[in-house]
Amino acid sequence: MTALSPPLQAPEAIDITALTTAARLLVALDFDGVIAPLQDDPSTSTPVAESATAVEALAALPGTAVGYISGRDVAALKDLSRAPARALFVGSHGVEQDFTGLAAGGPAGAPATTSAGSPDPNDPFRYSAAPDAGERALLERLDAEFERITEATPATGYGELRIERKPLGATFHTRGCSPERAEFFTAELRRFASAHPELRSLTGHDMVEFGVRMHTKGDGLDTMIERAQATAALYIGDDTTDEDAFAHLADRQDSGFPGLSIRVGTADTRAQARLGSTDDVAAFLTRLSRERAAHVGG
Ligand SMILES: [Mg+2]
């Protein structure tokens, strides 16, 4: 077995000096696989209790903002994360944004932003610009593709292809399917992706996502850093789609912006550090909130 690079570290072993001492810190977190253990049914995801407590403690500290950056749509993310009112959200891999948490008393030292008021919960595009005609046609194409692949499901094996519709895309999940079915679905989805380069496609844990806009979690992290007026940032993710955020943060670090990127799990990564599990993330965030509180006062 080859050694992991970066190596797995204990939550207390990672150097967090740049985070604890920052004037305005952004703690940016992926949700699934980082704060909540991965579930076969994504609608049942729940934060690890210790992480939820640490997120709340961090968000209450002076000069500290907390944000979630997820592939999920913002509405689902808000429901599942049980995040504090001050939390910021980027959903659908960067396409959707909700920064009203800044107006709820965000990081000390950052000017209050004006809120557009509560968005209409019946408007599916309340966190993004509505799709144009071309984008709407692509969304319909995704539905048609889901029908086509579902009808072609092999008779052998078990498990169904599931679709999670998002305001500007759709995610196709193969989690819980037998290997032969998962392989069939994935091959069909890959074929569809290569035939439609106008769709942004991302492959993650047992899923393929298609978006009608070309945003990534890296774009979402950039916007969140700017809106929070952060002078340093942490990003923790567990999936291939988080690599874009690690890369954007590394670019900033190359020009002197203090940051720390952490990947959860054992896959190849360009993150600087690695943690083993959602429980390790909980211990890490608890330590960060304690040490930052000691620095900035709680
Ligand atoms: Mg994840």
C-alpha cells in the first residue's frame, strides 16, 4: 500500500494557527460526507451532533463566518443542515447562493449587507437567476434522459436509478444499486455526458450530476470569501467536486491569502491536509472553535 499524500492526521495534529489568528475567518464546509455521514437515501442525512454544535459556536464568534458549499440545492441544504441563522449557503455546486446570514449579524467588522427580504418559498429560482429558454430546454432533456435510462434498467440485479431535480440541473444517484445495475447506469450517464458538452457534468460518490450552468464549488467559495470579506479561509470537502474549491483556495494562498484545505477520506487530492471521517471533522471543528474563541474572545 502506498502512503497517502497528504497523510491522514489526527484532528488535533493539523496546524490551524492561520485560522485562529485571522482578522475575519471564513469556515466553509461541504455538507454530505463532512458534516453529515453519507446515506443511501440523501433525504435522511443528519449532521453529526458535535459538528452542529461546533458550527453554531463558530458562527457566534466575533470575526468568524460559517458557510456551507454543497451540491445540494440551497433549500434542501438549509432544511438538512440545521445551520445557525448567520450561516451562508452556496448550493447546486456554485449555481445557487444565499448570503442573507450576513444581515443576520455576520462576522464582526464586515459591513451589514442589505437583505432583499425573505425569498418566496414557492419560487424554485429564489437563490439564483431563472433559467433562459435554452437552459429550460436542457432541463427537459435531463428529465427525458432519466425516463429513457429508467426504462432500459436491466432485469437482473436490484436498485433503481434515482433523480434529484435541482433548480438548474439534476443529480442521478446509483447508491444502493447492485454492481451490475450501477455499472449500466453509470455507463449510460457517461455516454449522455459526452454527447452533451453544453451540460456541466460532475461525477461524485455514486452519482452523476448535470447542470445547465458552468459553475463549480470553487466559484462558490470565491464568492463566499468575497461576500464575507474574509481575510483567511478553511475549506473541508470529501468528494471530487470539492477539488475545484481546493484549487481556488490554493490559487489565493499562492498570492498570500492564508487558508487551509482538508479532504475527508483516502482519495487522491490537492488539499493540504486529510481527516479520516465525519467524527474526525467534528473533533477538528470543536478544537477550531475552542482555539479561535481563545484568540478572538467569545
Ligand atoms: Mg460531500
